[in-house]
Amino acid sequence: VKVSMTTPLLLCFLNILCFNFFFGTLEATTTPVTQTAFDWSPLQISYVFMILTLIAVSLSIVVIVLSKCVEDRVFLLIACIFAIIGPMFARFTYFYNMSIPTFITGIIAWAVPASLAFASNRSLFSRLIEGSHQQGFYSSLLSVLASLGGIIGPNWVGLTIGSKPNENEDKHVRVAPVMYTGILVVSVIVLVANVMVLFIIPTEQPILAHASKNTEQDELEEGLLCETNDE
């Protein structure tokens, strides 16, 4: 079976690129912000990364468990919404003199979308290329784009994080407003793309796992019924 570059498949590539970009910016932002705002040591910063790991693992398990009754596109929609909420929260509440709870809240909101999207996007992708002779090529391309997103993220942070206040300067300065604005623009594009492709534009591609399973079961039952009638 030859699978062409359909719109849903292109969306999977866009999702893996952008959500790895989001997670890359999150990881790259954590160290310089916490060092400047809270003067944290490497050990204290490592606790933040531990929180990110726990969020990623926990939400992946949630997606796997609920995927039996919830469509992948629903998880992707939720991920896209949080991809806007997290950076927007940081854009307007992150100052270099912010409180630790404010920082942690932003980190959690920012970590949710990628954690939700990775498993559900992979599930959708696997269903779209099922039975294709090009599975190896598409899977490799997906991995390349995931790595590319992880590379672009930290570089975006480095280019746009801006100057940080010195010890003797007022720390009531917004954290990287240009960086967060750029991330928000990408988040909106990803949200619009997912809504259009997964909810609005008609397609014959198997984007609905449960619907396709039900259709296959109905066809099997119909075939058995016809065989019974023939006998």
C-alpha cells in the first residue's frame, strides 16, 4: 500500500516539529530564568526538570489509558489550547522578581501540551501509515522533524531571551517578551491547523480510531450476515 502525503499526515509532521520546539524552549528557558530570578543552584534547577519528566510520563499514561474511549484529535486539541495558555501565562506574569509558585504554575501549564501531544500524535501517525510500504521513510522523517524542533527551540531562546537585570538593577522586568510572543504565534498556527484538518476539512483518512474500528466491525458483521443468508 502506498500512502501519499495527505493533509492529516502533513499535520502529524507539523505537530511533532512544533511541540518539540515548545518543549525545547521550555527546557532552554528554565536554567537562565531560575538562576537570575531565584539564584538557584544546579541541584535546585534539576528538580524542575524532574517535575517536567513526571508530567510527561504521567500524561502519557493518561493518554494511553483514555485512548480507548477518547479520540486522538481530542487530546491534540487540548494540547493546542494549553500550548497557547502556557506561554501566554508566562508572557504576562513572568518577571525576574516573580514568586516561585508563579514560575512553577507557568512551567506546568507549558509542559502539558507537549506531554499530551506526543503520544496522541504518534498514535494518529501510526494509523495513517498503517500498511504502507513507506513506513520506514515516514517514521524517519518524523524523527528528523522531532530532532529539528528540539534544536530550533533552544536557538530561539538564545536569540530572543534578551538582556537580564544585574544584581544591582530592578528585577521587575518581563522575562523574554519577544520569545514568548513568537511561541504564541506558532501556537496559534498549530491550533488553527489542527482544528481545520481534524475537525472541519472532510477526509477519508482514518483520523478517527474508534469510528474506523466500528466500521470494520460493521462490515465484518454484514459479511457474516450475507454468508448466512446465502446458506
